[in-house]
Amino acid sequence: MIATTYSSVRQNFKEYCDKATIDYETIIITRARGDNVVMMSEAEYNNLLENLYVRRNPKQYNELLQSIEQLKQGKGQKRELLDE
């Protein structure tokens, strides 16, 4: 995570966009009067939203965790995908 000023981001906008998209850095843009802003890649943002969606249903999230644990224990089965 990088914290920097609004002025620095304005002067080096491309570099900060590259840090967010290529290096997957989250950038906190500080402002003199507060109300800071966060810059992140669209991929990271979408991932965050997906995780929030999955975790808001405790039953579904626990089933996911149990499935992951079963896979770690070698209890998964490999299957062929069906063609549409």
C-alpha cells in the first residue's frame, strides 16, 4: 500500500496508474482537508466485491471453506467439462 499526496498523483498520474494495474498496489491519495481517496486496479476492485458477496452469506461461505478443506485432504474428484 502506498500513501501519497493529491499533488504527487496529479503530477505522476501514469506512474501511479501503472503501480495500481501492473504491481497491484493500492494507493491512498491523501488530501489536505481529509476525505482521502483510494486508487486500485479494476481487477482488484472486482475481486474485493466478489469476496464481499461470497462472505455476506455465512452458510454459503462455510460451505466454500469446507470444500476447500476437502480438496486439501485429497477428497476432490476430477471431472470432464461438458460441451454446450
